[in-house]
Amino acid sequence: MIAEDLGRLFEVGFNIGILAYIREKNIKHKFGTFFERDLQELRFPQIHRRIVDRAGVVDASHRQTIGKWSLFFLQKGFLCGLNS
């Protein structure tokens, strides 16, 4: 279950990276701000809390480790999307 959640974070990061690339290169597209609005509404602390709760993690150090891995997957996805 945690692997699926981290995979979703990677996808979110990838989408953010793609949008950053599109904006940076001024690529014309027909999506408008459709995805931007959805991505702006995401809140990482809430996502992290949900991942930890779903995993049933109680230990504080494990919660912290999941937080670091969550950020890692989000950043890795962003960089992959930005460099596509």
C-alpha cells in the first residue's frame, strides 16, 4: 500500500515537472490551467499524514522516514518530468 502511495507522489511530481517544462519553454497547448488548478490544491502535509495513517505507522522515527521518502519521490518525479 505504501508503495502505491509513493508511486502516486512520483506521478504528481512528474506532472508538476512537465508543467514547469511547458511553461519554461512556452510550449503552446490546449489544456489551459486545467492541471495547474488541481496541482495548486494539493497539500503535501495532508498527503504525508494520509500515507502514514494508511500504513498504520505509530513510531515517530518511522513517520519521519516516510516523510523523507515521500519528499524524495515527489522530487524525483519532478526532475523526471522537467527533463522529459
